[in-house]
Amino acid sequence: MSLGIFIIMRAITKPINTSFRGLQSSDVESMCDIEKINNEHPWSSSNFVSSVADNSTLSYGLFVEQKMVGYVLSLVAVDTADLLNIGIHPNYKRLGCGKMLLDHLLVQLKKMHINDLILEVRVINHIAISFYENQGFQGISTRERYYANQDDAKIMKLLIPN
């Protein structure tokens, strides 16, 4: 007869040391790299350059040890904002980085007294839609053939509590 010893162990996770900062034109190459890895129809470098340079756009990067692992861009207009683009490097997905970026953006928007954050997402992008729903976004409409390849977009909205 043999006796087995079972030890129940908890997974040990090391917190990720992250920082945020406003994006600059020197960050565009890193943003493009993340964008190309994540998207079948990526934004062009010129899209990122013009968004980062636009004074109406809030743009933040998420950094781990000085390396960009994610970005978010949002266009602000009066009391509402449009989420233009958000991207996380695949090595940092499912670690809460997307939520951290979105939360950072929401803090900034709240300081500006912005009431709503609106976005468009491909209706076939179920992972992104699920992420946004988990963050409190609600579907409000659909735009048919919104994207260049004629994909439909789901329009989603988040009320920002003040």
C-alpha cells in the first residue's frame, strides 16, 4: 500500500509594472507593429500620425519596462468622445491591459466632463464586443457596410458617470 501526498498550490502571479503616458509621433512605429499583429485590416502609419498630432485626440500608451504594450486613441467633441482605436500586444492580452487602458482613458474623459464614449466595432469581432460589454458598453445600433471591406459595424456606447 502506498500513501499519496497531495499538495494544493495556488498559481503565483507577478504583478505587471505598468505606466501610462501621452503618445508622441516617435511611438507610431510601435503602434503600427501592434496594430499589424492584431488586425486583418490595420490602420496605416498616416492614420496614427494624424491622430496623435490632432489636439482633439486623447492618445495614451501602456508601457511595461519602457516598452509599449498597448495604446488607446479617442477623439473628443464637446461632451462626447469616440474611441478610435485600442490595441494590446498579443503577449499582454488576457492580463487586464485592455481594461487598464480603457480605465485610464475614462479617468481622463471624466476630468473633461465627457458624458459618453462611443465606438464602432466589426459585428464579426465577437471577442472585442464581449470585452466592451464586460466594460459596460451597450449596443445601440448597426452601420451597414461601414468598413472598407463592406463589413458591418456595431455601434456601442458607454455612459461615463460624473
